[in-house]
Amino acid sequence: MILNIYKPIGLTSFGVVKAVKKITEEKKVGHGGTLDPFAEGVLIIGTGKDTKKLSKITNLDKSYVALLNLGSETDTLDIEGQIIKTARIPVITEKIIEETLKSFEGFSMQIPPMYSAKRINGKRLYKLARKNITVKREPAKIHIHEIKILDYSQGQIRFQVTCTKGTYIRVLGSDIAKKLGTLGYLEALKRTSIGNYSVDDSITIDNLRLSWK
């Protein structure tokens, strides 16, 4: 069974897997692409034999809506981290933001953040980061299909992006801020789709629990 689950803010992707396992009583449950604890939205869950389909689902393009907070940077590049740097926000217009965002479309190389679930030499990067250990990460090729501004107000940019697997929106947000001449971190992040799986068709864990009964 493939489930389009709406992951709430504050729960890890593994936490969703655990909850689905408990509800369905399936022994084998997995997910098709990690979503950060501070983020919400589409998380595809596979159970039983259908866990084999998850590797293909993981490779599908993904869409997000992000809220970028300008003027400071956190160690995690999101709202869960500690502010480590601050910077002045220059005078920015929506047209400047639009042109800056457009410059990120296409292929580029992106270095995975230390606070991520990526493994290097068998160790999760975020576990090393928590011990203040930084290791060299090789840049990965990503492709931004489309990125556009939704609104800009009081030092916050809300933008929408569709990209390939392995794109870290936190890193993208930080890079956008730097290109605008300041610093930034993600205040909020919502995954709105994975391939044809849309947030509009997703089901909450509570609703899954109720419908399963």
C-alpha cells in the first residue's frame, strides 16, 4: 500500500513511519524521501511489498513553498537552529527578488548541509554536527525546474520551487539571501508535491487512524 501522508510540523519522517506501522500493524513500512522535522506536507509512505516502489518515488521531482527570513543565519539554516550571524537587509524590490530567484533555475552544484540526514562514511551528518564536527561534503548536481516569488513583506520572502531529488531548500534559501546581499534561514517549509502526489490529496495521521478503524 502507498499512502500520501501529510506530515505535521515537529514530527520526524521516521516518526510518521512509526505511527503508520502502529496503525496498520504492518511489519515493513518506509518513506519515499525525508522531510525535515520543522517542515510539513507530503510524505509518501509504503507498506509491505509496496516499500519496493519507494525508491522510484524518491527519485521524482518535488515542489515546495518556503518562507525565507532575511537578516540572520542559523547553524541549521532553519528556524530550529541558533542564530550565528546577522546582516543588514539591503533595499530589495520584488523585481530584484524575482530576477535573483530566476538565476537559480537550471543545473547547479549544491553542498549538502551538515544538519542533514545524509550519510558520509556510514554516519549521519546531523549527528556529527551536534558534536560540533564538520566533515567535507562533495557537491551534488541539482536541477531547479521553476522558482518564483509568492510575496515579500517585512524582510520575509515566500517562494515556490520545483526541483529534483536531493535539493536542500534550506541551502537554496541561504544561497538566495547571500545573492541578495544579506543572510537568511527558512522560517517555514511545506512540501506540496512529489511527482503526481499532491498535498491536496494527502491524509493526516489522525484521519488515517480513524479511517483504519
